[in-house]
Amino acid sequence: MKPEILAVDDQLAMRRLLKVTLMDEFNVDLAEDGVDAYGKITGRRDPYDLIITDLNMPNLDGIGLISKTRKLSRYMGIPILIVSTESQIDRKTDAKKAGANGWIVKPFEKAQLLNAANKMTGRLDT
């Protein structure tokens, strides 16, 4: 059975790219912002195996999503990967403090994203 991923980005083209990149190896659910993602997270019986999120989104940004998600006991140990155009150290520090486990800067190579997703879901040794 394929691991379940929630990919969150406010840009439709990026959501499609994430899905196409990951769908051969993962079941990918999509959300358009943090509010949509949090609704999907709390509405599921079983937790996702990985959450991939952008930082800059309307309604609820990536750091807000991570903070809210980490307050849910069943999501305390679930990996969260940031995929963002931002690469500033203070944003990375804020994301890490909120509970992010990794960071990939857009644009990314398909292999880079797949490798990170496989490692974070335990499908590859680190």
C-alpha cells in the first residue's frame, strides 16, 4: 500500500506538479491553503504519512498550519516538509520551531522531492 501524502499549495500549477511528481509512489491528496489542509487533516480517520506544504498562502500560512497540526497528538511524529520559494534562514528557523522536518526550495528537481518524500516516509534509509 502506498503512503498517504497531503500536498498543500495555493497555486494550482504547483499542486498539480506535486501530484504528478509523487503519484507513482504515493497516494496524494491536495489542499489549496492551510485552512483546507487542516480540515482534511482533522477530517481523516488515519493520519497522513507526510505533509508537504508551501509557506506563503492565504487564510492560514504554512507555519500556522504546522503549528496547528503539531498540537494534534496523532500528528506529533508525522513528518512535515516545506516546499517554498523562500530560503531565508529566519523563515527556516521559524518553520523548524513550528515543527517542520525538512525544506526544499522551489524550483526543485523531481528526484529531489521523491528522495525527500521516500526518506521521510521511511521508504528509503537516510
